Amino acid sequence: MSDETKIIQKAALGSDTTQIGEQNNYYGMTAEEASNLAIKLFMDNFPRLQEEAKKIAKERAEELCKNIVDKLKKQGKTNFSEFSDPDIQYILNKSHQENALAKKIYDHVMSDSSAEVSDEQARMTTFYDMFFECYYEDDFGNIVVYSKDKIAEQKQKADEAYTSIKQQLSDNPNLNITFLGHTNNLQYAGSHTMSKDQILESYGQEVLDTLYDMQDGDISQVIETENGYHIFQMTYLTDEKATATNKAELTKAANDAYFNNLLTNWVSKIDKDYTYSKSVNTDVYSMITFN
């Protein structure tokens, strides 16, 4: 093919767009170069977009190109010279357009979704657990409970640590107890960030109630659980960053469930006999790679 070959294709709204103004040959193209080329191709084909729309389109093009390149890299591909081939560029450009259309349809459908996660539902709490364990793990991964004498020894250590904490609090109201975990060689002591359900599952109702009654910086008394003895210090009753992340994840999960339910209903109406395993030749699909 000539180095100046042009490919004309129909674009949105019935307008003609020139896909490639000047065809260059790229040898040994890297993943980054291939991705940048594909993104530039897409943006050049939509010159009439407003700036805000261009920004959104570019972000989506970058996401799509990254996904393609990442999958190819996982297949062991290191040379992406095919991205300069007009046929490959045509496929990429169509993929961009179809991806943009699919996103529009998705946004329109999801506008009716009532999925809403409250800040309380998404709350993540960060705390330090000075944990005096009453068990050990043997060489086979089995949990073995300490003897009664060893458990009593751990209880005494926890009580002594709490007495020391109270004495130090009189001089330092902002005391951070994490250093005491290192002093007592507590291998399972540490900071944790958990949701309400995770705390309940890991520690039980008493610990959950204790933690939710605390304020940032507060230190609990010694609390006994089935696994040992604990002294808690509250870091963030509501960890803002972790809560925001959890809220986004919970919202996405709710939206995905809503959309998947819609999709299942659509498929059942359009093609009641459809199943992925019967309708998609997975053997052929798994063989699709770039050589």
C-alpha cells in the first residue's frame, strides 16, 4: 500500500471523515506509541466536538486503548506495529464509536436506577487493635488454643498494658498506643479499616458497640473476645477517604445488579433461547490474538 494512501469512511451524522491523512510505516512500535496513535486517530475523526465533549471522548478513548493494549501485553506481545495498519485503525476507530454509543445508551438506561448508598451504609472505620492473642497457628495451619496458664498470662499482660496507658494519658492526652504493641512484641497487633459488617463478623457485637461509642483518639478498656484480649484506640470513627471509596464500590455494585437484571430481561424477551455457552464459540474466541 502507498505511503500516502487515504481511507475514507462514513462517520456520525452522515459526514465523511478522512481516517488517515498520511500513512506512515512504524516498525517496532511500543505499546505506548500504539495507544497514542489510536487515541489521536479517534480525536482527529471528531473535529467538531465541543471542548468538554472532546475531554470526555478522549478519556473514554484512552480507557479503551489501555484495555486493548493491556490485554495484548498479557498475551506476551511487545511489538505493536500493526496499529499503523489501516485495517487495524479502522477496527479501532469503529470500536471507539461503538463504545461511545454503548456508553450513551448505558447512561440513559441508568438514569432510572434508584441505587443510592448512604454515608452511614458506606462508613469505614479505622482503629488500632492492641491484640493479646490466646492461640497460635501450628505448622499445618491449624489454630491451637493456649493453655489456661498461658491465657492467664496474656490477660495479665493486657491489664498491665492498660494500667501503663492510663498513667501515660495523664501526661499526654494525645497518646498514641501503637508503640506499646511493638514493646509487648504483639505479632497480631495492628491498624485495621473495616465496615460495620466486617467489624461485627471479625470481633462480634460487643466490640462493634464499643468502637461505635468511641471518638477519634479514644482508648478502650481491655475487652475479651474468643480469640484473646484487646485494647482499641480509635483513629477515625469515619475514615472519610475509605468511606468515599467504599461508597463508590457499593454504588457500582448496586448499579451493576440493576443493569444486569435489565439485561437479563431484555435478552429473555428478544431471544428466550439465548445462553452464552451455546451462542458463543468460546474455543474460537480464545484463539483471537494478534500475531
